[in-house]
Amino acid sequence: MLAVAILAAGKGTRMKSKLPKVLHPLGSKSLVERAIESCNTVKPDRTLVIIGYEGDKIENAINHLPEVEFVEQKEQLGTGHAIMQLVPYLEDFTGDLIVLNGDVPLLRPETIEELVKTHQKHNNSATLLTAHLPKPKGYGRVFCDANNLVTQIVEDRDCNDAQKQNHRINAGVYCFHWQSLKEALPKLTTNNDQQEYYLTEVVDFLNPVMALDVPDHSEISGINDRCQLAVAYDILQARVKEAWMKAGVTMIDPDSITIDETVQLGMDVTIEPQTHLRGNTVIGAGCKIGPGCLIDNSIIEDNSTVLYSVISDSKVSTNTKIGPYAHLRGGVELGENCRVGNFVEIKKSSIGNKTNIAHLSYIGDATLGNQVNIGAGTITANYDGVNKHPTIIGDRTKTGSNSVFVAPVTIGKDVTVGAGSVITHDVPNDSLAIARGKQRVIEGWKKS
Ligand code: UD1
Ligand code: CA
């Protein structure tokens, strides 16, 4: 049996925020969600989140996660005191307990697996993650004997000068034999600088306690302020981008690119600078995205290109060229071999194959067939001030520059619409529609 306890009762004063620290987002998920997820692969039987400051906000934000229990720590009297609150919840629990801080979002699931494996293999009372930090300030220092067994943990503020020279730090990630820990908890004192109950003091009462080094210390970075939050985001992004580059994606200037972990990329995708891919976006093989794109929750099929454009909640089929400066939003479905760009906005519309909307248009609530050519400046006037109305344009129809379609309106197939027309009535197949004032020329006219 395995249980997980996440410490999340503290306020996180240094964030200077109304939001509890552990709810701050890091990419697409909050810090505490990430802490919980790092334990997913060891499949805990129970997950207990210890809450205090703004506990109801934390509960609301994460109670969609399966089988999370909340334990209240009314007063925050230290990390040891937080763990004491678990006793009534784990009275009969006989397995191991993983403890981690809610503000440690970058732990790899494999590291937690390794922690549990080491703990169980050696039959330890406690096993904890340690790292050798170049700048260990602020962290508890871990002292071990020759067999890597922990003799003492001293908080930074309680260290003397000699102890401060030890750069081996406590990551705040532990695996305990729960029944042994439970017996040690009443022995904790508050004999320290903060006069708190420190969880770390249990090593004085447990045996054996083993330290396990984490080679990549970026994993155990705790977030205490927004500078560290930004650094954590960089670390996370570096991991995501490295994995995609190894999987066959080219990135030009990766530092200027951001990619959510939820995004999927095909082989031979090229991502150019200043591009941001978010949500459940899927980019097909051979696509070229960027420079300068924001694509959120959208599918771009194979071999399409997107340049300086914004696409959200939409789907683009293969071999289509988008941009520069296009905006697709709200459920656009674009066919194959299309061209859309140069200041074109498309909203909630379905566009057939080989259709071009190349310059200065707004297409909203519209259905366009195949091989349609939308002339420069064509607008669907879809909104009458109260309701939105549809525009339908048939296959191979060509709209002249600056035409306006006052919806609801249906234009047939193989229609030609004269430039500058304001179309208010349906147009049948194979016709020419012109709706504009006739040109008058008054010769010899002069201002008197
Ligand atoms: C703790 C460790 C330190 C370790 C560091 C790693 C102790 C005494 N020290 O120090 O050895 O190097 O983590 O990051 O454990 N919390 C509660 N209730 C409380 C107090 C804290 O839930 O009463 C929660 C906080 O919200 C936070 C976590 O416990 O998520 C850690 O508390 P914090 O005060 O930040 O401990 P550190 O000083 O970082
Ligand atoms: Ca901390």
C-alpha cells in the first residue's frame, strides 16, 4: 500500500499574491497539480493534500482530480505539524507514505519511482531525496555517514558556519514507513529558530534513514517567488522542446518558442521563432509554423504552413497556406490546398478544398465550397445587431473585390459577383450578380 501526502497549507508570502502559492500556474497546470501528477506512475492508493491557507480555493481547483482527499491543518505550525494532521486519516494504514511539498512542480515520475524502489529494497524507515547544490542557501542540509545513512538534517537558518559548508540539501521529498513515522511524530520538538515542528527532525528517531541523490537538481527546485516560477517555466519548456527535437522536430531559436506539454507534433515539423503552441494542438508532419504564430487548441494537418498568424479552436487540412496575418477562431474548418492570409479573419466557418481567401476579408458563420475565390476585401455581414446569420457560397464562385454579403444569403455555384457589390438576395448557379450604383461621368464638370 502506498499513500501520498502533499504539503500545501502554507500561504506562500513571497509570491505577493491573492492566489495561494500552489495554485499558481506553471504552463498549463498549477504547481500542486504537477506535484500530485509526479506520483501518478507509482499508483498511490491514497492521495492526501494538506490544506490550510485558502484551503477551499485549493479544494475547488483540484477536486476534479480522481480520489484526492483533503486534510485541514488549521494553524501552520511547521511541516512536522502538517504531517501530524494525517494521523486520524491513516490510523490503520500499514504501507509507505510519500511526502512532498506542493511547491515542487518539476519532479520526474521516474525519480519518485526510484525513491520508492530504493526505500522498499533496503527496508528503510525513511528515504529522502537529496541534491548537491552550488547555492544551497535556504535549504535544509543533510548529513550522512559513510553508508549514505542520514544522521541529521539541519535547516539553513539553524546551521552554524561549518554546517553551511555542506552543499547536500534536503529536497523535501520523502518516502516513510508510515507506522514508524506515526510513532516518531509525537517526539518532535520546536527547538529551532522558527519554533516550529519540523518534519526533518524525525530522522533523529527513525532508523535506517537513507539519502538518495538526484543527479539533475533542477527537478527538485521549490517555488517560493515569481522569479523561481519563471525559472521553473524555462526548465519545463527546455524538457518539452528537447523531447520534440529528439523526436524529429526542427526549432529555429527554441528559446523564443513555447509549447504546452499537451501539444502533439509530427515528424519534420519546423517551428520558427516567436511561435507559441498551446492546449490540445496537433501539428501534422512536414508543417512549417512561424515565425510569429499563436496556435491554441487547433489541428494543422500535414505539410501546411502558417506564418505570423493566430489560430484557435480550428482545424486546417493538408497543404494549406495561412498568413501572413490571418486570424482563425471559433471552430473554423479549412480544406486542403487552401490559401488564407494578409489580414483575413475567419470565424466559425467551413471552407472547402482549393479555396482562396487571400486578402483583407472577414468570413463569419459561412460555408464555402471548393475552389472558391474570395476577392480582396470581401465581407460577410453576419450580424444584424441582434443575431448572427449564415452565408453560403457554392463551388467555383468568385467574389469581386470589396463585395459584402448581407446574411442570411446563399450564393450558388459558378457565380461571379461584381466588385463592390452589396449582395442582399440569394444568387442562383451560373450567374453574374452586380449590386452597385452605376458609374456616372459628368464631363466638363467644374466647381463653380
Ligand atoms: C523545507 C524543509 C527543508 C527542505 C525544503 C525543500 C522542513 C523543516 N524543511 O523547508 O529541509 O530543504 O523544504 O524545499 O521541512 N507547509 C504546510 N504546513 C506548515 C508549514 C509548511 O503545509 O505548517 C507546507 C508549505 O505550504 C510548503 C511546504 O510545506 O508547501 C514546505 O514548507 P516551507 O516552509 O516552504 O519549508 P522550507 O523552508 O522550504
Ligand atoms: Ca519551500
